[in-house]
Amino acid sequence: MELSDFDYRLPEESIAQAPLDDRAASRMLVLYRKEQRWEDRTFRELPEFLETGDCLVLNDSKVFPSRLYGHRAGVHALPVGKGNPKRRENLSGKVEVLLLRPVSADAKEWQALVRPGRKMRTGERIWFDGTLEAEITSRGEFGERTLRFLTESDVYEAVERIGHVPLPPYIKRTDTPADRERYQTVFAREKGSVAAPTAGLHFTPEVLARCQTVGAGIAYVTLHVGLGTFQPIHSEQIEQARLHAESYSITEENAARMDAARRLVAVGTTSVRTIESAARTGARRGETDLFIYPGFRFQRTAAMLTNFHLPRTSLLLLVSAFAGRELVLAAYRHAVEKGYRFYSYGDCMLIL
């Protein structure tokens, strides 16, 4: 298969730049795979499509403010300290860092994306503010870097203080304090994602309660969104592509709820990858680089709620594997024509 087979035209004005005031006010395009049709509904109607014995599977990973802005401090820069009066004089160009995941037990070393990437060599240091500095220690095969923070303090505390919400690049604005709450699901618990599992952004406590009222159960899984979810596909031949690994886990209690369900309704592509990874390996926790594209045989996922995705991405390939490429792309064209809002802060699609 060619990656170009999963392209579509989207006007720039269709890309949602901000969330709706009401999380649950989004539109919902419902796709019926067997009937090869769709209908326009609203997200608040989701409980009407659930039945006793269903189980909603939600990714409870929590986004942390993983985008950091700093300045280049040179190679083998002077040590951090209040007694270094030349510290600010040594700084040069601006640097943007997106932390992906810690690679050391003390969270001092991180896998990260760095811009401008070509200029940032191994040994280069980055100065973030008056207390935090990091050194690039290595480079990975996907262009990512490994950073070591040169501090005795808690890195997570520093990142919470100086970090920015990692809004996707197609949102053409800087993050605001409101994004810290809005670019987060109401059920987020486990800190570790650098992008929100966006299908879950539509839920409110009221909608979750109504889903349970009609007899649906709720199970939580954790997949920390990282490079494997949002990296571009580097090969035009889909079968030759592969994804970067991400960590996932399912508790024994939640696995039991899923096993007892009549139908698993996965909320988001990350929940699908977690469900299907566990089904294939039998492991309730680990690393997954599972790449789902048309031809994939789903073992557990029976229905899916998902947002609209970028063209030529692994997320669109996953949805096409579940619902069929032609149906999905036709539905996307309909969504464009009807003014649906696309991507992270946009509307959603329920695939039955």
C-alpha cells in the first residue's frame, strides 16, 4: 500500500484552534461499517449507542507541560550556579524542547525532540531559566535526542513550573493557562503523555454517568502518548514503516472488566493500540510498537470513538483498518463539507 492512498484535502479553516466552551457539545459522525453509511449526531447522544454489557475503554494517561523553551549555552558550558556572573552572556540562539519520556529511574535523563535539530549536537547544553540546565548526551534513529538535566532538584517539579502545554503544531497560537485544564481529559490520572488522547476530551462526568446508567461499564488503560503516536511515517511503502515504542499498562481489575464485557468500545486510537497489544502478547504492561494498518485483524476492539486525524498518518491508517479506507475517506469528505471541526480540539467519529 502507498501512503498517498491515505491523503485527503482539508481547508485550513476546518482545523479547530480552540476547544468548545462545553466539552460535550461536539458533533459526532456515526459510521456503520456493515451498512456502509453514516449519520450526523452529537457527542451527548453517545449513551444511546451503548448497551448493557458494553465496556468503554478510556486511556487515563495525563498530559504534562512537556514543551520547554530555552537558549543554547554552548558545548561544555560553565557550570550552573549563582556565582557564575557570565552565565547569561554565554547564551545564544533560542531552543525548543519537547520531552517525550524519561529514560532513567530518577527522571534526570529524557528522550526528547529538539529544535533547531541540526544545530544541536551531542555535548551541547541548553539553559532554560535561572535554575535548570540540560546537556544533549546522544541522538536517536528518529532524530530524537537524549537530554540529561544537570540538577539535583526534582525535574517534574521544574517542568510543571516552566513548561508549556504541548499543543500540536497545527494549532497556530501559543498555549494559555486554560489549556492546562482543557487539553486534558476529566479522567486523566497517570502522568506521562506529551499529547492528549483526544477522543477522551469530549467526556464530562455527566456523560460518563449516563453511559453507566444505560448499563455500560468503564475500564481504564494507560498508554503514554509519545513519538509512536504522532511521528510522521517515513516510508511511502506502508508495509516498510514502523513505529516508535510507547509504554502501556492495564491493571488486573481493569483487565477483568474488559474480559467480562460483551463489547469493547475503545475511546481513542491509543486505547485501541493498548487493547490489541495486550491481546497479542498476553502482557498487561510493557512496550508496544504495534502498527495497525488495513489488513490488520482486530481481536478485541468492537467499536471505536475517535477524533478526525491528519492525512498520511498512522492514526488515519488505524481508523481505515477498522472501518475501511474508502468508507473513512468518504466520511472525511462529508465532514469537511458539513463543517465539522478537525483534529485535537475538534469533533469526533463513532465507528460501529
